[in-house]
Amino acid sequence: ARGNGEVRLPGKWPVIHARYTVGRSDALDPNQVFSRYDLMIDKTFRHPLLGDLSFRATGGLLPDVVPGSLYYNARGTNTINRERRRYIGIASPYNFETMRVNEFLHSRFAALHIRYSLRDLLFHVDEWRPMFTLVHNMLWGELEDGASLTWATRQADSGYFESGLVIDRLLASGFSGFGVGAFYRYGEYALPDESDNIVVKLSASFVF
């Protein structure tokens, strides 16, 4: 650590984050309390010739009945609205690129994010060194006591799956790099219109 910042160095063991939360589900009633358990595990395997393989596993458990705003909202970052107005979003690593915002709600869930970065090993021409990354994200979740909610929602109890390819640093300027990513949604929760399952986003990265 230096000053108010923190630099994490790669190590042999995975990094584990665990959190236990106790709070009030009703600010006016001190007897309405809830507990929440959260876990996140990060691990990256690095090879000088084969690239980097990264895993992030997350999970959460909310055993008590709470208002809808306190349940786990799956991290969907696809903001293309249902009126089919097309535009380009921004890729967000370790989130769900094809899942719409507020599409799934859970009282317990488990998710796995896998990224295989070939860095610039696959292709480069002089100073032009695009970075290729394969992405796979999946989620399982359940919502208990969903009848207490005042709006319709879904749970990913059959498994949500998406995969994609990100090409970073197609353009590089100073310390910034810009690229593009394409992602595909499939499985039980694929959308009826096949074109809606394909999402293309811009990507941004730092160049060192």
C-alpha cells in the first residue's frame, strides 16, 4: 500500500472476500432485522506464452424476508431498452453483458465469471498490439417469498449463460486503449428474437 491507495500483487493463492451484514428491513421497526452473507473469490493463472486465465466466483444468501429493494439484483449491464432502440454500450468485466438491468432478482445466488486473455500474443504489427479476451459468464439464483414483491420479476434457477470475445486496444492514445466486444446469450433465458441475444459493446482499457 502507498498513501491512500492499494496495489494487489499476484500470488499463489486465490483472494477471498467474505462479508456478513445485519440491518433493518424497516427503518421504523427495530424488530425487523435481516442478515446477509456474501462471498467473492478471485484467482488468475498467468503464463508467459499462453496468456492469463482468470476466475471470479461470487455468491450470496439472504435468508430473511425483506423488501424488494434489498434482494440481490443480478448485475446486468445491457441497457438496450425494450423499444429496440439500438446503440453501443460499454463492456463491463465481471458483470453480465447481455442481461438487461433489473431483469433478475434473487434471495440466494451463485455466479462464475471466466476470462481468458491472450494479451497481445495472438497478433501484433509493430506498435499495434490488440489484446484478445474470451469471456464466459454464468449465474444460478433463486427467489424465495417472491409473492411479497409488488412487481413482476424473474429468477435464474435454470442457469443464465453468455459468452463473448473482447478485442482491446484496437485504438490506443496515450495511456488509454479502446476496442470492441461481442457477446451472445443462450440457454433457458435466451430471448425469442435471435438478434436480441447478440450484444456489441465498446471496451476501454489502460495502456502501459
